[in-house]
Amino acid sequence: MAQPLATPTDGPRRHPAWGALEIDRAQTAHLHLRDLFGADPARGTRFRVSGAGLELDYAKQRVTDHTLVKLVALAEQSGLAERRASMFAGERINVSEDRAVLHVALRLPRTAHLVVDGTDVVAEIHTVLARMSAFADAVRSGAWRGSTGKPIRTVINIGIGGSDLGPVMADAALRPFAQPGLGCRFVSNVDGDAILDAIQGLDPAETLVIVSSKTFTTRETMTNAHAARAWLVDGLGDEAAIARHVVAVSTNQEAIQAFGIAPENMFGFWDWVGGRYSMDSAIGLATMITIGPEQFAELLAGFHAMDDHFLRAPLAENLPVIMGLLAVWNRNFLGAHTTAVLPYSQHLHRFPAYLQQLTMESNGKHVTASGQRVDYDTGAIYWGEPGTNGQHSFYQLLHQGTTIVPVDLIGFLQPTTPIGDHNEFLLANLVAQAQALAFGRSASDVRAGGIPEHLVPHKLMDGNRPSSVILADALTPRTLGALVALYEHSVFVQSVIWGVDAFDQWGVELGKQLATTIMAQITSPKPPELAHDSSTNALIERIRAARADRR
Ligand code: G6Q
């Protein structure tokens, strides 16, 4: 029989508030959201916090005032304020990789100072931002010419994971701010279809490729970058043309030079920027070219406003803190395995995918920062789609399925571009979903509608399903920055409570290593000696046979 897990000494069970929350959970388990609202008519206006232009309504979460007090106590006992201070000061809080975690520095104003290891990182950041701005302006204005003298009409960003998901998400989110006539395409997957689709119909003479890779060694990105390079050289008939058509965003200057990109066409960042926290670094170059340096500065200002709120607001009035604590409550005390993020905004259609990396790569951990196995659940599975589309697909399970799925509903009070009553219809649906999830429909309500008795069980809805509503005025660069920073810090809060390192990602290594070996075996001219398990051996043989047939 498996041994029960020992309780890690740096996990949350050591805090009195954890035990108090377990008692709270037992004492409040019978309460329905109908009871909580019935007992407190002011709940809808009291359970709200706002900051950095965002409002969080968490009245429909299954918490009482007592629960909230204990959750805040858990944050205090976990040393959240101290951990937060350490992050903002540039201490090496990514312990397993021995690195500082300083994405918050990327959005500090030019006038700020932050000295890390003897260097003022703010000055360095603004030097890169200034170079990015000059380049973005040149591309946007047409001053930057391709090798044949034509201006750039399309940018292709080649990157994967943290070097792709943020720019892709922002490109969709900020479409109304994009410069007309200047398109942006993204290639991440090593599937040849991805790069072939991206170059489809493009003139190399009017195309700029940004190779975005922190390490500049990622196999997918390098494979796609070489394919793009070959397409450019082939189309422009000249190796030297690369200088006008390929730039790089990376921390690895040597590898960039080896690729043939001149240092002046490289935009750098630092090892203290984690991939999934990098959309506001030079990795945002494609975003900056699309929306322009001024709007990019707005994006950074939104991030910074939320950083400031996170740093200064009291824990009980702090948006990321409240969101992070509610996530812990739902995960560890209500047993929720997943969380759905449902933006009522078509332009945020890639936001759930972006958040999947941010949340799951950060907190999908099985050991604490000191390496002890956890004996409690950590990061939930995040997923989602825009509303109202999701309502016509998976919401059935949210309302009547046998598993509890807390949801974040995100809405904007003003449409980016008004058209009829579309935005009101969107928001009416957002509000209705939160209401239906919370209060459901009782059997007597169903019967009151004159429904045949055999349909009553099908039509009743238990309700008591937790949700939060996040509202902002409009989806602007500033709002987007604040929204991303809200989730970044909420993820950080959860990691502090769980005692895990939110900034490493060792779990992605094994698959990459195995793929290298398997790739060599698939492409080996001689039949390789396969010493894997029988399933893996058979799959490799099958792929080799198909490859041989193709030749
Ligand atoms: C993010 C991860 C990962 C990374 C990609 C791309 O936090 O580290 O998603 O961003 O693997 O890495 P490169 O930017 O080095 O190509």
C-alpha cells in the first residue's frame, strides 16, 4: 500500500488559518448562495473590490465574511507581504532556477530606479524600449525599407510558448488599435502547415520576420526560423537581404549572430523575465509594431497600475490577493479541479489560452519550493472560450454537470466600436449566466411554469456554482495590461499559499529530451535499435515505414 504523504514543512497546513478554513468549510457547507444573499441584502455591493481600472465582483463566490477573514489570515501567515516585497526587490525567488523574477520592473516608469546586482535595471529596460520604439516607428511609417526598397506590409512573429502566446493574445485583443495595412501573423507550431500558412500569399520583399526566443535554441522556433529564412533568401535572391527582413528578440546574442542577424537588429531582455511573463518585454515587439509605441506605453501603464495596486492596497481590498485567495478556497476547500475563464469579448478569444500557460505552467507543481511532495492540491486546470459562444456549447455542464467549475466572467462596459445594442446583449448574457449559476432554478419554480412532471428533474438547476465578474470600462491597451497583471499576481498569491515555485517549469523537460532521441530514430538512415517500451517501439516503426513510403 502507498505510504501517506508527509506534510511538507513549507506548505500551508502549518498555518493555523488553514485548519480554521477547514472548520469554516464544514460549518458553511450547507449554505447555498441563496442563503448568503438572503441573509445579507448588501452582499452584492459589499463583496467588491476595484483597482487599476478593474472591478471585481465576488459576491457570488461561496464565501462568508468569516471565510474571507480567514483567507486573509492565511495570506498573512504565509508571509505574502514579505514574498511580494522580495519579488519587487529583485530577490532570487525562483529558487529552483536561482533567478530573480522581475517582470514588474518591465513596466516601471522611466523615472523609477531598481538596482539589482549593482545595475539599474530600469535604465536598461528603457534603453531597449527606446530602441524598440524607434524601430516600430520606422516600420509603421515606411521609413524602414525591405531589401528591394519596399515598405513592410506584414510582420511574422516566430516563437512558441511564452514567446508567442502573449503577442498572439494581444494582437487579437487590440485589433482596433492596429495600424491599417500592416498585418501580423504568428508561427509557433513546428508543424510545417503553420509556417506554410503564415507565408501564404506574402511577398518576401514586404515581409519582416521577428524571431522571438529567449534562449534562441528552442527547436520549434529555430526550425521555423530557418524555413522562413530560406523562403526570404529564395524570394529575394540574396543572403544579405536578411538584414532588412529578419530581426530577433532574445537574451542570447551569440546564437543570434550565428544565425546571421546583426546585433543592431536584436532586441534584448534578461534572464529574470520568465517566458510566460514576457509579453511586456521585447517579446512584445510585434505588439508594439502593430499598435505603436504610444499605445504600447499605455499597455505598460496598465500593467504598472495593477502592480502598484497589488503592492499597496490592503490585502482585503487587493484584487489579485482576493482573486488568488478565492482560487485557493475553491481548489482546496470546495474541491474544484478546474476554473473557466469566460471573456464576454470576442477580441479576448485567445485570453484563456494565454492564461492556461500563465496559470498551469506556474502552479501545476507537485513539490514545494524546497522540494517536498505536496499533500494538498495545487494549480487548477484553466480553460475557457468567449461568451456568448460557450453558452451554446459547454455551459450545460457548468449549470447541471456533476462537477463544480468556478468561473471568471469578464466584461467591458463600453464597446470598442459601437454597433447597435450588441454590447448590451453581451453584458445581459454575462449577468444572466452569473445569476443562473448562483441561484439556479428550484423544482417549484420549474413546476410554476406548467412543465410536465417527468421533465421537472431535467429542468431544475441546483445553482450554488461560484463565479466572479470582472468589469472594465473598455478593452484598451491599458485595460489589457491591468487584466494580465491581475492574473499574474493572482497566480503569485496562490503560489505563495501553496509554497510552490511559480517561476520554474521542470515538467516540460522530459518530453523535449525524449523527442530528441525519437527524432533521431525516426530519421536515422539505418534501422535504429529501439529499446523503448513495446508501444513506443511500434509507433516509431510505424512512422519510419510511412516516411519510407513517402520517399
Ligand atoms: C515559459 C516557458 C516556455 C518558453 C518557450 C519558448 O515560461 O519557459 O513557454 O517561453 O519554451 O522559449 P524560448 O523563448 O527560449 O524560445
